[in-house]
Amino acid sequence: MGSPLFSASLIPSSIQSELPSGYKIRPLERTDYGLGFLDILRVLTAVGDITEEAWTERYDWMAARSSEYFVVCVENDAGKIVGVGSLVVERKL
């Protein structure tokens, strides 16, 4: 496992309890490039050919803004990502 994008303590335990047995929800990690994150996105939208280097660069960019980007992964008991979600906190005037 890599370092999480944000503290897992920000995900309420009530969310975890809503998932079926064998599944967990957690923050995005740098290592998720190889665990199927982009494959899930491809089901939802067009995703370009993203290299691991580009992935790492964008991950680091979001991590530097950890109070703005909250990307989560739902993982099965085999460690495969089966769902993703995002919350972006936009600062308004």
C-alpha cells in the first residue's frame, strides 16, 4: 500500500458498514495505478493513455491540495478496485 491521498479517518465508519462483506472503502493511494483505478474510470468516461509517470505527477498535485481533493476507492477482498468516487471542495467567494 502507498500513502493515502487524505486521512482515512475522514471516511465515516457508517459508510464502511453499508458495504457488503468483503469490501472496503479507502482513500486513493499512489499505488492504485496498477490496481484497476483507471479501468473503473473507463467504464464511466473516456480516459486517455495515462502513463504511470503522469499518474504519479497528478497524484502528487492532488496530494499537495489535500483539503480540496477527496478521491476514494472501493476494494474487494482480493485487493482489486471495483468502485471509485470523488469529492472536490471548491472555495467560493
